[in-house]
Amino acid sequence: MMRLMMTLIGLAWICCVPYLLATELVLAAVMALPLTVFGVAFAVRAPIWGVTCDEEVIKVHRFFSTRRVPVGRATGIRRTWSGGAEILWRDERRWPKWARITAFSTGLTTSRAMAGFLREHNEASLDALKLWMERHATAPRPR
């Protein structure tokens, strides 16, 4: 009797396999769409992550946006406790603002070996940006 019951349970499960596979395929298709969109956006925007310095504007290129900071309003750079880097500036009303520099930030989940290499590169890049900001903040502006 027990063998018959186990056989019937096995047959019932085998009959459900096509339904389960179809359900998993639908789930996989539903999950693949947002991941594909994210991947395409990442592939398009990642190469331009960084900071572009101009005579009038510092452009901070981030994942989905670009922040334009007037050179005369930039006040400094700070590092956050989580490994992020931000450029500090003030708006027209002198309110403090900041823009995260994604290209020079490391996440909390970055491995130690990779974080060491990235930290050196990011610090060198931030030092170069600080020097550029100091040079252009003290330079007389043409009217």
C-alpha cells in the first residue's frame, strides 16, 4: 500500500513539472526585464562617471544624472564614513549643497584588497580635484 501511495505521489509531482517549469520561466522573464534595463543603463552611463572640470562649471557625472556646480560656488570636498566622496558647494541663496562623486566612492561591501587599490586611486583623484579647485577659486574671474 505504501509503495502504491509513493508511486501516486511521484506521478502527481511529475504531472506538475511542466506547470512548475512554465511558472519559473514566467518568473525568470519578469525578473530579466528590469535587470536588462539596469544593465543597459549601466553600460551607457558607466564610462562617463567622473568629474569634468571646466573654467566655469564642475560637472559631476553620476548614474542617472549630471550635477553642474559653478566653480565660484564650490567650497570643498569631503569623504563620508561609508567611503563616499562629495563635492560641497553653495547655491544662489548661500544654502549648503553637496553632490556625491560616484566615480570616487567605494561601497561598504567592497573587498579589502580591492578597496586598498581603489582608495589610493580615489585619494589621488580627489587631491587633483582639490588642487584644481584651489587654483581656480583664487584665480581672478574675467568680467
